[in-house]
Amino acid sequence: MAINAPIKREFSALASSMKPSAIRLLLKVANQPDIISFGGGLPNPESFPIDDIRRIFDEQISRNGKKMLQYGATEGLDTLNVALSKMLRDREGIKSEPSDIIQTTGSQEALYIIGKIMANPGEYVITEAPTYVGTISALRGSGIRMIGVEMDRYGMKMDALRETLKKYPNPKFIYVIPNFQNPTGITMSIERRKELIEIANERGIMIVEDNPYGALRFSGPQIPNLRSMDGNVVYLGTFSKVLSPGLRLGYVVSPPDIRDKINIAKQALDLASSTVSEYIAEGYITGGYMDKQIPKIIELYKQKRDLMIECFQNYFPKDVEYTRPNGGMFLWVTRKGADTDKMFDEAVKQKVLYVVGSAFYPDEDNHESMRLNFTYSSNENIVEGVKRLGKLFEITAK
Ligand SMILES: Cc1ncc(COP(=O)(O)O)c(C=O)c1O
């Protein structure tokens, strides 16, 4: 019997078509010394409430250790679903029963599952253009097509959506990130939200609302979430940006038939989310830690947003445009006629990184923009990094 004989490996058609994402490639370069990276979408480690987590962990393991270290129910820890239902009502005005909620391994898992249970390969969904790159990967990985709808500073354009629906009348759902969108930082106006719900209801189309950043509002009035305006909306939340992405814990609020299908699909993927994470998240909400921590995260990020925008004003050529988000983690920088993919090699030489805007377009080529994360870098690096970007724009003048 030959051992370790060479094997001719043939991957599936899907695996053969997979390419590493622009962001994963970028993270490799990001580890080089002296590089300033505005690329990754990372929370600032200073925002992690390490002492609180230690205290919550000690309390939970003493009280619930045997359950905390055991497999849990697929829908997640019941007391966390109770806490989430109350938190969603108090913070977001969302009315939901604990039984409407299912916990997921980050909202990334929820996006993947929702694609799988709602659409067959070759069918299509509508997204904002640009949209979250992880959604593009999750849906594309299931053979689902995405049709992007143009945005302006008030979010997805509703006239453009109506036009798109003439050509593509049967999307499996419309996916939006109404608050401080990744990648643009744009927030959908209340008028657009109402119109979106109207359009979706007229045509019987499901809306998926992804809201990882909603709690991180630094300025401007809170705008009601789609789910608080319409009980048919499927709502995705996560602890990644208000506690820690390392817990890998998200949740979905949805009508019962959808929740049941998510439950079955999740059993095949990972049986259940991490019970350790669920107990920590439960203690974080019910112990009042979360209400104390969110204002601290907001304070930290707000001053970083302000600093980055001030640096744009000081160091960018005047024809460079940028969004001014009221919260979240990202800024979207655009220069008409620029090609940020082509500029990227020079950016690496200048030792500053961004994510190329083209990565966020599901179905078109658009190279004029870049996404910058303002939450991760130190203040010093924000100043120095924007100076380097300013130089990059000058060197690569159109
Ligand atoms: C819009 C959006 N949705 C979903 C996710 C996934 O978050 P997680 O899986 O960490 O909950 C992210 C992460 O950056 C995001 O920006």
C-alpha cells in the first residue's frame, strides 16, 4: 500500500471559482512594519471591556458553569433571547418576542443562511451599490446573483430601485444596511425607509435589514429601524461592534416561518453558537454593562471620525470628496476619474492601506472610491496615514 502517494485533487466547480477577498489579501500586507492600515474593518481594541468580561465570565461560570460549557440549543440561550427582546424594544423600538429571535455565529452566518434558505442558485437579490463585501461573498458562494442599486447621501435611491424592479421584478429579497453603511458610512433617510417599505409591501418582497453599527451613533437624531416600522422585515444584529467580534455572536429577528428554517439550516452548519459567548453576552446586557460601554465606544470613535475628517480637509486635494458619517466605522472617499485599484501598488509603497472601492460593487466596475476605517488606528497614525494618502492622490493625479 503506497503511503503519501500524490493525489490528483479536483475541487468542486464552486471551490474552483473562489478567489481570496480583496480584504484578506490586504491583511497580509497590513502586517508589514510601518504600514498604516485603514483597510480592515476592525473595532479599536480599546473599546473592548476586558475587565467587565472577566467579571461577567467569573460570575457566569460560577453560577452556570455546567450549562455554559455544554452544547446549547440551536436558537441560543433562552435568557439571552429574553434580554435581546427587551433590549431591542428599549434601544431600537423593535417589538419582538424572545421566540422571534435566533442567535447566530456572527451576523455573517445569518447572511449566509438567509441566502441559502431564500434563494436558489441563479436567482437574484437586490442590494445597495456599493454594499458589504461579506454579503457579496456569502451570497455569491451560494450561486446567488446580486443586482446593485445606486445610492446617494440619503441611501439607496428609490427611483433607481423602481427602475431596477422593472427589469428584475422577482428578487428573493432586498438587502440594506440603513445605519452608517459599510462601506460608505451613509445612513438611509426616514423618507427613503418609508418608501422602501412601501415598495416592498406593494410587491410582496422581503426586506433584510443588517444593522451592526446602529448603536454607534455619534451625531444626528436616531432614525427608526425598518423592523420597527414593519414586522415582516428580517433584522440582523451582532455583538461584534458593541462588545467583541471575537465572541462571534449575532442574532436574527424574523417571522416564525423564516426563524424555523434558519434553525434547521444552522443545525447543519454548526449545531449552535458558542454557549460561552452567549452567557457572556447575556451578562453584558442584563448586568447593565452594555449601557455603560456603548457611550464610551461612541466617544472614542467620534473623536477619531472628527480627526480623520479634519485631516482630509488639511491634506487632501480639493477635488477629493468624502462622506461625513454620523456613526459607525467607515468613511468613503471618492475622486472622480481616479482608479483606486491602480493606485493601490503606490499606496503600499507609501505604506498606507485602504480597501479598493471596486470590492464593494456586486455587479459593476467602479474604481473611483476607497473605503477607510477610522476606528482602529491611533490618532497619530490617522494624521500620518491621511498625509500619506494626500501625497498618494498628488502622485497619482489623474
Ligand atoms: C454590514 C455588515 N454585516 C455583517 C457583518 C458581520 O459581522 P459579524 O459576523 O462579526 O457579526 C459586518 C462586519 O463587519 C458588517 O459590516
